Amino acid sequence: MEKKPFDIDFKWVGVATWVMTINGVKIACDPVLCPKDTVQNHGPGFSSKRLTEPVFEEHDFKAIDIWLISHEHLDHLDDDGLSRIDKSSTIIANKKAEKKLQTINPDNLNITQWGQTLSYRLNGLTIEVKILPTVHANNFLVAYLLGGGNGYWLTIKKGDDTLDIYVTGDTISHGKVLDVLQGRKADILIPNIGAPFKNKFGGPFTFTIESLQPVIDLVDPDVILPVHFGSFSHFHETGAVVKNWKDERVKIFAEGDCYRNE
């Protein structure tokens, strides 16, 4: 990816949790910070064990300017993660996450709908956040029961230069998702892969590497920073699987790894 006038530092903490600093502005996503061996219960027959430790430093979650919360499920927002969200940060989330987020008495909680755009001016950057749809299963009934989370398209501007980032959230390559991506070009794609609950009815509940391809073809990213794999037992795509991903744009991560556009 051409560097442009943007200094980018991206750190994957585990699951869909990451922190990205762009020209001094800190954006973070979906804090899930329970320790290794924690068992999460997502419903009857849908429990999952954390297989890896989240890897982060205390300062990683200090002075976060914008938190992106895709949805309220435990593997995207848990109590350990919630405790790291500073109430003074700007928080962008979907309706179902509101109840959890209200427990920290946030100063700036934005409950959004698909199609909405929010705009911020921070550290000399204009940051536009477009809320995009997600479809959280391969069966319409299961997708309805799981509820609609948020995907995010970030457009970051500095003068005449623009950086476009697509954060998929938990979704599949459904027409509702692909339609809103028509005509968009991403500098960075941050996809939730992992094939979660692949062998359950309606699964997998978000992308596999293979099923992500229509999105890659549409937005033609310069860099792909995959997250949401290997961290829990309900993820069927492991780090070893991701290492075999044959696309030179993919940056291969383990928890705690960083990408910088140097």
C-alpha cells in the first residue's frame, strides 16, 4: 500500500479486538479480553473456550478516540473488555449493544443504524464512519435470531489525501452486504474470518477465507489484515490455516502482532 501522508500502526489483540493508530488518532474495535481457558456460553449447545491469551499492554487501551462495537455477543464485547473502554471515548455501536455499554455511563455513545454516517475532526484528520449492514449466518432464521450488527467503512481525509478502511464485522457474503460495497475501493480490509460454528445449523456465522473472496473482488484492498480466527474453540480456521492463505496482500498475524505501513 502506498504510504500517503498517513502513519498507520495496527495491533491485533485477539478475536476481533484490535487497536489502530492513524496519525495519532486511536481507533479500537470489539474488546474481548477474557483470559485463556475462559468458557463463554452463547446459548444452548453454543459454548466456546478461549484457546489463547489476549496480548496487549495497558497503554494500548489508553486515550482511545473512537471505539467501534460491531455487536453485543460475548466474543465481541465481554466484561473484561468493557472495563477497558474509557467513558470519555466516542463509542459507535448497534442497538443491541446499548444496554451493555450504558453500564459504563459513557459520555458519547452513538447508537447507529445501517446507512448512517458520522463525522469527526481529530488531530487534523476528518474521519467519516459509514455504518454498513451485516448478515450474521448462512440461514435467514438464524441470522434473524442472532441479530444485525454493524460493519464500518472509515474514510479518513487529510487535505486532498484519503484513506479508506473496511471493517466487516461478523457477516457473510450476502447480497445485502455486497450491494453496498459496489463502487467502493478499500486501502485496508479488516475482515472477520474464522468460520465460527461451521458445523452448526446456519453456520459458519461469518466469513471463511474462501467465502470472503467476493468482498475482496469488490473492494480490491491494497492490504488485508485478517482478525477473528484461532482465538476460540468455535473458530474452525486457525492460525495455521491463515498462514496458507495465498494472497500477497494478506498480513499474517498472531495475537499481539503489529502492522505498520513503513
